[in-house]
Amino acid sequence: MLYRSWSLYKLCYDLFFSAIMFIPVSYVAVVAALEPMLTIILSKLFLRQEEKIYGYTLAAAFTIVGGVAMIILFT
């Protein structure tokens, strides 16, 4: 189990740095900022009854995405 987790973690960072090499950093930053939202969506899909999503969790995720979007738009 640990080996699988490590290999997926390594794959994630390999793809992230590959994306930075081929795509402008501003686009990669937006995709990276969407990670909390994607995590929330995937956890709800896979863990239906076991994972409860509260309003403050969604508010925090939207705040992160909005903050990164503002930084990218205004710089």
C-alpha cells in the first residue's frame, strides 16, 4: 500500500514539473489551485456516505481558488 502511494505521489510531481516545462506557469498555477476542489469532488464520488462535506470546507476551497485566480489576473 505504501509503495502504491509513493508511486502515485512521484507520478503527480513528475507530471506537475513536466507541465511547467511545456505550459506557461500561470496556467499550471490555476490547475494546481483547483486541487482542493478536485479532492472534494473525488472524495464525495468515491466515499459517498463516509465523507461529509461541510460548508466551511467548500468556503475554504473556493477561497483558495479565488485567491490564486486574483493573483494570476492582477499580475
